[in-house]
Amino acid sequence: MARPYRSALYIPASRERALDKARGLSCDAILFDLEDAVAPEEKVRARETLAAALASGGYGARARLVRINGLDTEWGEDDLRAAAGLACDGVLVPKVDGPATLDRVAALVPDLPLWAMMETPAGILNAAAICAHPRLAGIVMGTNDLAKDLRTRPGHRREPLLHALSACLLAARAHGRVAIDGVYNAFRDAEGLEAECAQGRDLGFDGKSLIHPDQIALANAAFAPTGAEIDLARRQIAAFDEASAAGQGVAVVDGRIVENLHVATARETLSRAEAIAALETT
């Protein structure tokens, strides 16, 4: 079963209280942030605070990803050297413009999976090459930075960003990478978050990156199979198996044809549901 990534919550690595609170949250992944959420004068201390928190454990089965500062900053390489010894599941690299950036990171952290922030015009144009990198596990959309660089006004439905979102998703799927959608800034706007989660889910993303714990429940619900979808998946598999036993290549469920591709989707739905259930019981 693949690990679920319905909700990926950013936590400032400099805030001990937030790091402790995250141990009890129901998000699927934690993005421990050494970059944007940490003031320059706090960068070094944040690295030490995060190391202590991860060493103490308590984060359960959640994916633990560490977002470093860019390699063009005075903190980036030291972040990577520290990350190589941290109890984490991967390194999230900001502003990845191309695979050469990942090559530099891979040389400093030889054992950890790499994740790429897709948040620059060059990165979007090079999405296929980035997602083809052998060390890459997944991508996280950085829609705020991307909107700034593109000079767009995305609005509620994010029309100006849809090409970039789809291009990155295509690249991720072509190479079997996890794809996590960007953040929704108005964390008190539950209706807007729900709509944007639904949009990201329908585009094909695995989950949503989040900026506040109050957003977790909506993201978890949006990116999980519904009870109706699970029931349909089971009935499609059963009907197809019955049709196959009778020497038929297709089945019919609820008036719709069910072929091999539908059965593959149904099995994936059940696998995701099982993975979510396993995570929520740990």
C-alpha cells in the first residue's frame, strides 16, 4: 500500500510548541520548515530545535519532510548537512529550476529521498526533467511564489495557474511521483478551502499542503475515497471477476461498462482506503 499524502502541514522548525503539537495532529505528512516560516536570525537555532524534536520522536507514521533553505543562501548547505543526520523521511528542496539543483542536493544527502518545490517558471518548464530525477520521491506545488513570478491574480478557481498545475501533475504521473497541491492562504475560509481541495483532487493531486491545523480535516476528507466510491469499487471488481469467470471481457455495473482499466482504478481506490485506515490506526 502506498503511503497517503492527503494533508501535508507546514510547521515552522523554530517553534518548539508547534513542533510538539504536531505530534498529535491527524495530518498525513509534516513539512518541517526551515525556509519561509523562519526569520533569518532564527535559522541556525531552528535547525537545532528541529533536530532535537525529531530525535525525540512521537510523530507516528506521518511522513516527516524537512524543507531546507535554498542552496543560493548562506543556510542551505548547512541545512542539508544537518538533514543527512535527522530522523526524517526526506528533504524538500525549494525553488527547483531543473534537475541540476537536485544533483547538488543528492551529493550532500546520499540516503534520503528528495522532494521538489515546484514554484518557479523555470521549474514548471522543466517539470518532466525534474520528475525524472532518480532520487525524487515527489513534488509540492508552491503556488504563492509561482503566482508572484507570473504576476497573476489566480482568484478562487486558480485559472491562471491551471496550466502549471497540470504540467507538473503530468510530469509526476509519468514518473510515478507523489504530487501535492499548493496551500490555500485564507485558513479561516472553510468553504474556499473545500472548493480548492476538490479542484486539486479532481485534477489528480494526491493531497494538499496546508498552513494551519484547522485545514487538516477538510483536506483529509477531500482526498480520501468516499464510502460510495469504495462500495462502487468493490462491486466493479466483483462483477468483472464474475464476468471473467464466464468468459466475458466486460461487465456492467449501474448501467455502465466495466473493463480492465476500471478494475485497475477500483483496486487503486481500495488500496488507498486501506492505506488511510492503516495510518489512522497507528
